[in-house]
Amino acid sequence: MATRTDLPAEPPDSKTVLTREGETPEEARARHRRFYEKAMALRGKIKLDIDLDELRGRHRN
Amino acid sequence: MSCVAGIVIDTSVWIDFLAGVKIRSVEDALANDLAIVPPLVIAELVTGAETMAARQAIGEFLQDAEVFATPLEHWIYVGDLRRSLARKGINVTVPDAHVAQCALDRNAVLLTRDSIFADIAKYTPLRLAR
């Protein structure tokens, strides 16, 4: 079974920060920090009405 | 195991996270600058907003997301993934194959609560976490 309950323990490689085109690693880190903060602030505040089986067309298989 | 190149977070996980479920793997991915969002997931999250306030909040939240870039090659691989799985008796939709392929393209871990991806992982190098 490939599913695990925890992510790998190793820390991410700090040299491989995910960036957008034209974005410096520092700018990317600042954006990622904003994304983290927004996500944590929104947690528990948004109830989404999504039927993933319908959205992903699984019933047509 | 080698360092992960990213954590692709599926809609199934975002639904629970935004509803208030504490999901350590999501928090870790976000805190370590590893979270990646497939473009399809962006559309699905916006689709599910029940109010204008929720739609606005989600739109603002996603502005800073690391959205997975999908060049031509990605879509060719999506088709190849579906073809290879179909030969093994596993039928997956284009959206599901796209999400899985985002993780495969980046050698990333896919965070999902959807069992279809366990089927995909049986026949591919796809790595999963919850």
C-alpha cells in the first residue's frame, strides 16, 4: 500500500524553493509564507459544496 | 527515502482542511514551502464556494498558491497514464489522471483522501500521503 500517514521526515532542500517565472527565491518564500498564513486563517471557515465524483466525471466511467 | 520535491494537495484534502480538520501533513507542506496546487484543483475549490464571501476568500487565498504549470508534455503524459492504466483494467478520468500526473511530473507526494489514487499508485511510481 503506497499510502502513508506521515510525510517523509527529511527537511526540504532549501536550494530548490518553488518559484514562479521571474520570481526570486526570496520573493517565492515570501509568497509561500503568505499562502501558509492565509490557509491557516481560512481553516474552519469555508465549507465547500463539492461532489468530487460528479466534478471529475467518475460516474461516466 | 529521498527529500520530497513538493507536496501536491488534492481537492479532497483541501475540503477537509478548509472545513476545519487539523491535517498535519498540509500544515507541514505549507510551512515548508512545498505545497503545490494543480490548476484543476483551483477550479474545483472555486466551484464549491457556496457564498460570494467564500468565493472571495478562496480567490484571495489562492493568489499566492504554487500552481502546477501544465505544458503540452504534461497533457501527453496524462493521456499515456490513462492508456497504461486502462490496459491494466484501471479506468481513471482525465481530471484524476491530471492530478496524479502533476505529482508524477514533479516527483512529488500527492496528499489525497480519494481511493482512486491508491489504485493508480499500485501501477505507477505515484507516492501518496493523507
